[in-house]
Amino acid sequence: MCVRQGWGKAAMAHMDLRLPQKAVEQEEQGMALLDPKFQRNRFAKLVHLTECHYAADRPEQAVDSAGQALDLWQAVNCPRWAVRLGRFRDHVA
């Protein structure tokens, strides 16, 4: 397993354990290691970071990362993560 995947899995595990602040830290560390050319991966990580920020009661950061994800949405084909981003939209609407 590469380091990028390790950070993402750790972030998801922390969300499952209801530790969203720790998940934010893990996801942000993973994002820092992600090569910008991997736009689909970046989109997925941004959507998950949005969920982590929202769960950690950081709505401004959640909206910011959702906006970054939306900037990539047209360039990637990732319906599963797009649905999750739509759920976030529904929660804040």
C-alpha cells in the first residue's frame, strides 16, 4: 500500500470511529502528498475532506473543500463521490 492510500484509509477509519477532527488531519496530510495530476483522486479526497470538516463542525472549511471539489467535477468521471458531494449539498441547503 502506498503512503497516499494509507492516509486516506486512516481518514476513513477515523470517520468510522466518529473522530472527524483526526480524520481532517489525516486527509489533509494525504492531500499534501497527492500529485496534482491525479485529478480523480484529488476530487475523491476533497469530497471526503468536505465530509470530515462538516462532521467536525467546521462548515466554512467544508464549503471551501466542496467548492474545490466542484472545480474538478467536470474534469473527472466519479459518480460515487459526486453522489456523496450531493448529499453534503442536501445537508447544508
